[in-house]
Amino acid sequence: MNVLSDFTIRLNAAVPKSDLDQELSNLSDLLAAKEEKIKKMEDEIKKLRKRRTSVKKQVGGKKQV
């Protein structure tokens, strides 16, 4: 039964029954794309924060004249 349910969900996603289903599918795809973009940006923020910390340590370790 689970296989049939999965098939039905995939079929409805590929070939929506109505305009409302099509719009819902489009919004779902848009949401997934935005979540992926957010994940990439979060990773980039972490990388930049780490780089900033290492630069501060290097600058702090040297004597300034």
C-alpha cells in the first residue's frame, strides 16, 4: 500500500489534476530552491566568520609599530 501511495504522490506532482495542484507544486519547488540557497549562504557565513577569526588572531599576534 505504501508503494501505491508513493506512486500516487509522485504522479500528482508530475501531472497535477488542477491549476491549484500545479500552483502548489510550483510553490513547493520554489520553497525547495530557496531553502537550498539559504543553506549555501549559511555555509558561506560560517566560512567567512572562521576566516575573520583566524585573521584577527594573526593580526593580534604581531606587534604593531
